[in-house]
Amino acid sequence: MSPATTIRFGATTAATAYTAILFLMGLYPTQFRYLFTYVPAFIGYAVVVFDKWAWRWPLIHRFTGHPWVGGTWRAVLTPSAASHIPEGGNRGPITTYLTIEQTYWSLHATLRTAESTSRSNNASIATTENSSTAEVRYLYDNTPRAEHEVRSPRHEGAGRISVTGLTPQSATGRYFTGRLTVGDMDLTLIDRSTNFGTFAEAEAADTTG
């Protein structure tokens, strides 16, 4: 269970249990002064609401200073000339789609190409005090489609993406793979939705948008 999931589950469980105990013991408020007994329950649910939604509401977002990068991005990959690309491999530029699922305390990235899917196993946002620039960092496992597996086997890699502002619409970055390839990434946000399950669905949304 991830830290974010643990926080949300713990807060919700504690708040629910506390409220239930009050009612079972007959301690539900009969006068206004007893409302303070429900403060812990309110805080528990508020933690969940903040993590999933409230942190990016305009006024709160300005206060937290936490970039909102969630959504689906068109990511154009340009491998370096020194990359060890196998015979018949795509030497770019390569159009891909990066989907980022984000709450305040968690981040998950999925990058899809026409030939494979990469899913993060460790992702985070690093911010610098008094700076509008932040960096998305992630490690990933890549799984190719069966038809491409002989030429392009499973591998691991990492990505670093630099974003500017609270609601960035474009970004740049670098990627590295265990196959000794490296290159640049140029990203453009195409949709705040993260519901595209395939490369084709994301590509269609990009085209119609």
C-alpha cells in the first residue's frame, strides 16, 4: 500500500470509527457545545478531500504551491545519436502519450507508444523553495507488445521532466533506459482526463482536440 493510500485509508477509518463510537455510546450532540466531539471525524474526512481534490482548488492551490501535472500529455521523444537502438528500431522523433495520475501525496505515470507501455514504480515531484520550477521524477518498467518483444525486450528506465508554474501546459525532460538509450522529451498537455487506456485512444483525443 502506497503512503498516500495509507494516509487516506487511515484518516477515513479513524474518522468513521470515531463517529460510530460516539453514536453507539449515546454521545451524539444534543446541544451546540457538543459539536466539538466531531472535530476528529471532520479532520479525517478533510484529509481525504484535500489529498484527492481540494489541494488544486484555486485559492488552496496558490497556498500549497504544488504543481498540478495530472492529465494526459503528448510526449515527443528524440533519442540521442549515441543511443543503442536495435536494428529496425525507431530512431525518432517518437510520438508517445504520458498519463499522470496525481493526488497531493501520490503520483503515477504511464507512458504509451504504438509498440509498448511503461508504468512507473516510483514517481514524485521535487520542488525548490522560492522557485516556480519543479521536476517530475519517475522510474518505470516497460512492457512491449508481444509482436515487438524480440526486437524490443522488456526493460527499465527513468525520466525527469521540468515544469514551470502551478498549472503547466508544456514541459521538457530527459529519459534514460536500461537498454543504453537516452533522449529528450518535449511534452504538451492535451487533456486533464486520465481515462485513456490505449495509445490509440489518446491519439484520437489528441487529433480531435
